[in-house]
Amino acid sequence: MALSTLKGVNAVAFARKLSDASTKEAELIPWQTTLSFDPSRDSNSTVTKDGNVNTQSSVSTDLEIEFINNTSAIADAFYDSLFDGDKIEFWIVHKDRKNAEGKYFSWYAQTSVSEDSNDNDADADSNRDVTFSVDGTPKRGWTTLTDQQSSDIDYVFRGLDIVTGTGSTETNGGTAWDKATDGGVNGGTAPAGV
């Protein structure tokens, strides 16, 4: 099996208030610039006459995201978590790692916001740097993305017609470019080997 590298640009964060789990999908945090996920475990070594004895503490996880400040509901939910103690569910989804079922590799954690720093320089967009306190140990798994979540990450080609339907049932008069059949031809099918 060949190894593949994972690109930082393809690790995206989704979040949701834990109290909204039965009524809302998780939302992509808009305009992410940096995402830091750092689980660690401290260990101590005690010297004995028979050699060192190591003890380990519980796993602690540093989770931090920077994004261009915006008016999204999820950005406001981070303030609710900081000021009111609302719990936030948090996912890190790796778009470039899928399993055989087409699900994406993800980290999941239940968190609270511990710090929300806001920079408002005169010559730049307002930026937020949010740090989360992670409850327990983050979990690994595989998740699907809804049509809306997929389109939030990257929009699809649309034609000039009126758009009807949503997600995979959308019709818009357009057909997305297909490298296998469209590359280098003016109509028809691509020659063999293109």
C-alpha cells in the first residue's frame, strides 16, 4: 500500500453547540487560516535501585483555530461557550483521507472555549484566535459530509439556468468539467491517452 501525505489545507474544522446536536448539522467554521491539534501526555521518571520507573498522566489536548472574523452562527456560538459555559462539539475532518465507504477520517472532541482573542488592525480583516479546552480524550473515526457541508468546503460548477433543488439533487443547466472526457477537445470525447 502506498503512503499518501496529508495536506494542512485539507484539514478543516466543523463545530456545533452540543445542545443543538438533535436539531442542527455541524457547521464549517468559515475562513479558517490555522488549525492546531496537539494531544500530549506528560510522563515522570522515578529513579530506583532496579532502574527507572515511569508514570504517565492522562492525555491532555491543545486545540486552537484561527479564522477571519465573520458573522456566522458558529462564530457567535464560541462567544456563548466562553461567556455562558456552552459545550461545543468539534470535528477535524481530513478531506484527503477516505475509507472504502467514502467516509472521511476525522477527530471528534467535546470542548469549551477557554480563550477567544480578537485582532482588529486598521489595515487588515478582523481575525480571531480561539482556544478550546477538550473534555476527556479526543476520538478518531470516519464521518460523512452532507451535501451542504461538502458545498461549504468547495462549491460545484453551475450553469446559467435557474437553480432548483439542493445538493446532489440540484439542477442548474450546467455540467462539471470531466478531465477524462473533456481535456483538450472541442466537443465529443477525448482521444485515447488524454
